[in-house]
Amino acid sequence: MTFEENPFRVLNVSIHDTKTTIVDAADDLAFAQPDDEKIFAQARDILLNPRKRIAAEVRQLVGENIDIENLSEDVLRVDKKFSALNAEELRQQINAARAKSKFPAVNDTKAIADELKNLRDEIRSKIHDKFQSANQKMRVSFANFLVDKLAAGNFGVVVEDFFDSYKLEMTASLDETSKQISNLLKRIKADADKNSLDDLAFHVTEFVRARKPLDEFSILLGTNKFDDSEEIFYAVRATAIDLYNEKDLVDDPLKITRLLAEKFSYLPKLADEIRKDVAFLEKAKSNQPSRIFLDAKAALDAIKRSIERGVRFDKYAEQQNLKFYHTQFKAQHESILREFMNRQGYKPDELKLLNLMAASIYLQMGAAMTWTPYPELAFEMFQKALPYAGDSGDAKLIMLAHKRVAEWREAVNRNSSNWLWWTIGAIVVLYLLS
């Protein structure tokens, strides 16, 4: 029975009117609208029957404000109105009205309670109809809007019926989204490409947005049933763990765990667990070599390998070593070394290692030059090794660089002294021959 169908409204009579007034109203309306005579007669018969009229009396006392027209606007209002209804209080109001209308009093609340149940069923049916007529986005918006307005214990059965209807309407969609997430996780374990990770973020977001109202309402009820959400959470988390453990990846697992931390933060147990995962992966990332360091190390390793292939350390190495020095090291390698060593953005430990590698390269080239008749070239290489050795912080390397510089400074000085005496002798000979 809707508000419009209420016999009191059909006959335009009051709950306080007597049988005579009701009969007269039905007769007058039937005379004026003969096509609706059966409707007026039916309304009259209901109101004249003390038991049948109880439903109409309840509806008349409840009023029209119990109707659901807009989910986002009416559910809380109707829930508050319906929760305030009490069968005993309604019985007393009905009997007060019957005393005036000369109808017998209602002795118990059973019929009134039955009618309140019927009223609840009607409200539930209207909520269900509204859900069916709404699209998915609207349903989710309604549910999130409503759950944000609630506080623990501050709602009644109409709100409970709302979330029951929401769950019923969303089950198929949530199941489908769960399957899509499961398929994506298989793809990501095989190849964690950007498109797959972006798709995962989209579907997890959609799942959580649709599921979150049910989880939060479960918290308000105190039932704390999050099985569906936990299943998705742990499946996605397991994939992140596998990527880290089995494929030595950090960035992709960190992206996934941050997604979970953001989306499931409303569930304390899951939020605390994933927060620890994020902290662990962030620490692992901070310990991971930077991309700029890996590029520099690869370049210096390539120079070292080139030196090892291009020079020799024996008495026949003079020409080969000099050729490598001029055509390879000075022409190419040294400029590459300087370029990478002058770049910014290395972590402190990374820079120390690169300085050690650069010093080792110059010491190696200096050693190669000691097998040539040009001590100044060896001295030059050892001198260039010295500052890199100092910045590496390696005590043994620093000591070695200083030792080589001292040794070959003396060799250069001796060579310069020999050259000076040879030059003076040549001048004397030329003078005597002139």
C-alpha cells in the first residue's frame, strides 16, 4: 500500500472520522465519479473493518515522508524516520484516534508490527528498484556517499537494507573485476610491462571503490568481514613479492605495494602490513645502484677491458703500448672517463667506487708507459691517478699512487738531467769543431 493508495487518502477522510462519515464520503465520491465506484467501495470496506484498517492507520500516522525517491537524499531520512517507529507507541496513537471515531481499541501490537514489516519490505523494494535503474557509477557513488555519512550505531534497518541491495547488485561486477585482476597478475608475473601495471592500477582502483562501502559498513556493524578485499589484496601483494624475489626487481614491486597502500588504507590490518612492505622496498631501492652509476661503471669497465687487451708488460711492448696510448687512450678513453667522473647525481658510495676505478685505470696506463722510453708519460698517468685515489678513500690505493708518483718524478728528473748534460756536451763539441 503506497501513500496514494491509503484508503484514508482515497476517501479524503481523517483517522478520527466515524463510520457514518466514511460511508457518506464513499457514497458522495461514487456518485461524482461512477467509474471509480469499486475503488471507493473497497476503501470504505477496509476502513469500516477494525482489523483491516490497522494497515491504513499505521500508514496514515507514519505519513508520506517514508517514501524513497532519491537514494542519495532519502535513505538516511527514511532510515531515521522508520527507526523511530515503535509498535506500542503506534498502538496508543491508533487507540486515541479510535476513541474519537468510535472504533474498538487495538489490544496488542502484532498487527501493527506486521504492518511495520510490510512497510520495511516496501522501502527495501523501492531501494532495489532504484539500484536497478541506476548505472554502475551511480550505484558506487550512492554507496560511498552514504557510508561516509554514517557513524557506528547511528543507523537502522533501512540503511542495512540499502547495503544488502547494493551488495546484491554489485556482486557480478565485483566478481568480473576480480577475474580481470587475476588475469593481469599472471601477465605481470610473466612480463611486468608498463601497460599491464597501469591496467592493474585501474582495475584495483575500480574494485576498491566499489567494495569499500561494504567493507566500511561491515566495520560499522562490527562484523569485520573483508574476505573479498583481502583475497585481492593478498593476490596482488604476492605478485609484488614474486617480482622482487624471483626477478630481482624493485621498482615494479614498489609501485604495486604503493598502490595497495593507497587503496587499502581504510582497512587497518592490511594498511599496517603493506606499510611495512613499502618501507622494505624503499630501503631496497635506496640501496640499489642508480642508473647514472650503472652507466658510468659500464663505461669504465669497458675502458679497463680495452687497456687489458691493448697493452703488454714486457720488453717488446714499447711500440704497442705507445700506439694504444695515442690512438685509443688519449684519443677516446680519457675523455669518456673525464665525462663520467664529472657528472652529478652519484650516491656517495657510488662516487667512491668510481674514483677507485678511475685511479686504477690511470695506474694501469702508467704501468704500461713504464715499458716505453718516455718516463714523463708514466709520471703523467700516475699524477692523474693520485686525486682519484684520494677521493676513493682506499688507503692502499692512495699509498700506491703516492709511491708511483714519487718514483717516477725522480725518474723524470734523472731523464731531464741526462738530457741537459747531453745537450751541453753537444754544444761544446759543435763549438770545438767550428
